[in-house]
Amino acid sequence: MQVEALRSECPHLPRVVWKTDLHGTPKALDLLNGVVDVYLADFKFGNDACARRLAGVERYVEILERNLRSVSERGDLIVRHLLLPGHWDCCFRPWTLWLSRHLPQARLSIRDGYLPHWQAEHYEELSRPLPARYADRARGFAHEAGLQLID
């Protein structure tokens, strides 16, 4: 039975939330179309250089921008961004401005709980906790950019 038909017959069914890094193919997103109601997408880097250096990922921004646009047309979109120390100008700021220009209806959750773990000692800027002032500054910047902030 098709998902839409099932939902119309059973309106009490819970909404489906898909938590994802959203680094997938258009074909994968097509398979989820009509199944997922809310896309909870993590967006970590605002440029390809940081994505490549810190996560070993190529074409990060291109793929995420394409996929964010796509899922925003298919369901509700909540975007989470983990603030990283030392990545204000290269990642947070450009990414927030892109989101406000291209997907202003998306809800934004700014995550400020970064603590250095795993291989953080290999990256000087990530070897220390996030300064407390970053969270308030980030929320203020996103608010001024016109984005809808959620916790």
C-alpha cells in the first residue's frame, strides 16, 4: 500500500522524523519522498576546505545545499548546526547567510555543546571547548539574518 493511502486511512499515524547528515544522493531522497514528514538535517561545515580537512568529505557544500533544497520541498525542515571553535567566519557565518537567502522557512537549531573528543587534538582550533560567548553571538546573528530559531 502506498504511504499516502495508508496515511489517509490511518490519520493517527505518527509523523516520521528522519535525522540525517543529508550527505546522500538524489535517488536516496526520492526513496524517502512521501515517507518522511520532517527532515532533521545536520549541517556542519560552511565551506569545502573545512569539510575536507576535518571530515575528509569532498563537495560537502554542493551536496548539502542541493539536498537541503530538495527536502525543503518534501516536508518540514529543521537544520541543526554544531558550532565549532574557530569556525565562525569560515563555516557558521557563510552557512547562516546561505540558509537565510535560500531556505528562510527552515527552522534552525544551533547546537553549542561542542567538547573536544575523538581526534580533536589533531586540530588546534578544535582542541578546546567552545567559548561560552559563541552561542549567544550565533543566535543573535541568525536572528538578525531572519532565521527562525528553535532549541
